[in-house]
Amino acid sequence: MKNLKIKQKMLVLTAIPLLIAVVAIMAVSIYQIKASGEQEIQNLRFSMVEDKQAALKDSMDIVKSAVSPILKNYPQSPEALSQLKETLSAIRYGDEDGYIFAYTFDGETTVHPGQPQLVGQNMIDMQDSNGTKVIAELIKVARNGGGFVEYRWHKPSVDEELPKLSYATALHELGWMIGTGFYIDDIDSSINKLQSEVDNKVEKTALLSLGIGLVILIVMITINLWVANRTMVRPILELSESARQMSLGKMDEEIKVNSSDEIGELADAISRMQKSLKVVFKKLRQKN
């Protein structure tokens, strides 16, 4: 800093605090938008999941009511079990992805319209791509009175593994878990869309804050440099020129600085020094 000229020092002293202020304001604005966006995303997901949970539970209550007459005939009627499987397999809603599945408490598949090749297979140890033991978890919540499980499962309509939310309950008369689920990739799509909107808002806010900050910075620097030039740089240069003229023996140079600050005090001191030197030079000339 000591090797910088006054204009340069004023530029530094003006720019640095303003830059810090701009960055701080921009950071706070971005943080607030991100925090608000994250809360909005959480609320959206919670609301959508809650709606699907309510629909799944209602669906399973209807299914249990529909099969209760069949269960009353079990085990007296040998045909009851086959009738139950046929009834559960025939229930469809939405599209081909909405179906009812059933497993024994040991994990053996008894009903699965979405993937009929699984019937008869024991799936108790099957894990999805996230490591969730899907059937074991569904059996667990079913035996505990019914509940929800999120996992990844094959979606027939797109032939792809996607996130799914299922509700499972127990048919204790048979030792079965029955359940149904919704694929929740639509939730992820909605959340991704909202996340993109939040990201765009953050980007626009950052650019707007940066633009406004640069305009303020340029205006403040311009004003400060203009003020510094009029009140500091120019008077100091004038005093410097007066001192240079005095060093050449020219004592008639008028000290024009009129100010009550430190520069004014310096000008007054140089003016008094000029008067003193005039007296000294006059005495010297008289002696000669």
C-alpha cells in the first residue's frame, strides 16, 4: 500500500469493502432462496407421498373387504384358496402397473400379476439396487399391523427398475402378506422440475446481485475518485508544485489551498514557511 498513489489507495479502500458487501449480500440471498427451495421441495414430496399413502391404504382396505367372504370359507372349502388367488390377480387399477401381490410370511410368492414368473419362488432374501430387503420389509410391516415401504422395483410398462411405495397388510388366516404399490417416479419428476426452478432462481438471483453490485461498485468508485481528486489529490499536487517553486527560490507562488482539514493545515504550514523564507532571503539580500 505504501508504494501506491493516493488515487490507487482510494480505489483499493473503496473497492474491497464494497466487494465484500456485494459477496455477502449475494451469499445471503442465495442461501435464503436455497433454504426456501429445499423446504418447498420437502413439503411437495411429503404432500405427494402422503396422498399416495392414503390412496394405497384405502385400496388395501377395499381389497381386504372384497376377499373377506372368501376367507370365511377357508379352510373348509378347497376352492377358496384358488378363488382368492384369482380374485387378487384380477384386481387392477390405473394401468398395468397397478396390481395386488401376495407372499407367505416365509417369503414365497403366491400372487404377482405384474411378474407371474415369480409365483412359487421364495423372495425373502431379495434386495433392490439400494440393498433393501423388499419382501422381508413388507412382511415385517404387514405382521406389525400394516405399513409402508419404499424400494425400487421393476415397472412393467417401461421395463425399468424405478422407485415404488407399497402398503402391506396381513391375512393372518393364511399366513400371507398382501400389498399393493404406486411407482413414485412421478414424485421424483415433480421434485426434479421444482429443483430446476430453484436452481434457475438461484442463478438469476446471483447474476442480478452481481450486476447490481458491480453497478454500485462502479458508481461508488467513480464518486470517491472524483471527490478524492478534488479534495485530496489536486490540492496535494498544488502544494507539491508550490514547494518545488520555493525550492527554486520563487517565493511569490500563491498558496491557493483553502481547506480546514489536514491538507489545509499542511497548506497553512507551507504558507507560513514561505513567509519565513521571504524574510530570511530579504535579510540575506540586505547584508549583501
